[in-house]
Amino acid sequence: MFQRRPGKFRRRSNGRNYRMRGGSSDNIRQISNQFVNGQPRNKFRPSLSAEKLLEKYTSLAKEAVSSGDITLSENYLQHADHFMRIIEDKNKNRDQSKASIIDKSSWDDKSISKNSDIKQKDVAIKKE
């Protein structure tokens, strides 16, 4: 009759790096992050940029309106609005980081000029 071997059971990892607790490291098989055809798994992140996705969903919304499906058009417009907000947030963060870099560089320039003024005064006092 058929007997099960309890040590030979393989568990599915579901994308997690599962390693057996016992045994040698030679028996541990690394789970690849690719499908059989070599395509990487999506990990639920869009492969396109937010700008491209905005264009995609606005064009899909226009197509849905032209075909007469108002509900589908609203759905696509909500997706487009989501990506518009992402783009605005990214631009806002970029502008803030540029402003902080400019403020920091102007602060450094002011401190350098103040230090050079102080050093020039010290040199003038020492000469007298």
C-alpha cells in the first residue's frame, strides 16, 4: 500500500522566501521571481509611469463615451483623476525639495560670506 513520507512534503511559498528549518542549505531551492516564460511577476505595481497611465485612462474614457457607456467612462475618469493626483503630488514634492536645496545653498553662501567678513576683520585687527 502507499505510504506517505512526512519529510518530503513541499510547501507553496506564494512569493515568500520559504526555507526549511532543518537540513542542509544544498536542499533549499531558490524560488525565482519569474514565470516559466521569463516574464517578471507584476507585484501589483503598474509598469507604466503615472503620466502614461493618465493618458491611457483619459483615452479609454473618451472611447467609452463615444460608444455610449457613461458608467464605464466615469470609471475610467476616476482612474485618470487618481493618476492626476499622483502626478500633482510628485510635482509638489519635487518643487519642495528644489526649494529646500535652494534655501540651503543660499544659507551656506550667507554663512560663508559672514565667516569671510569675520576673518577679514580679525586679520585687520592683528595687523594693527
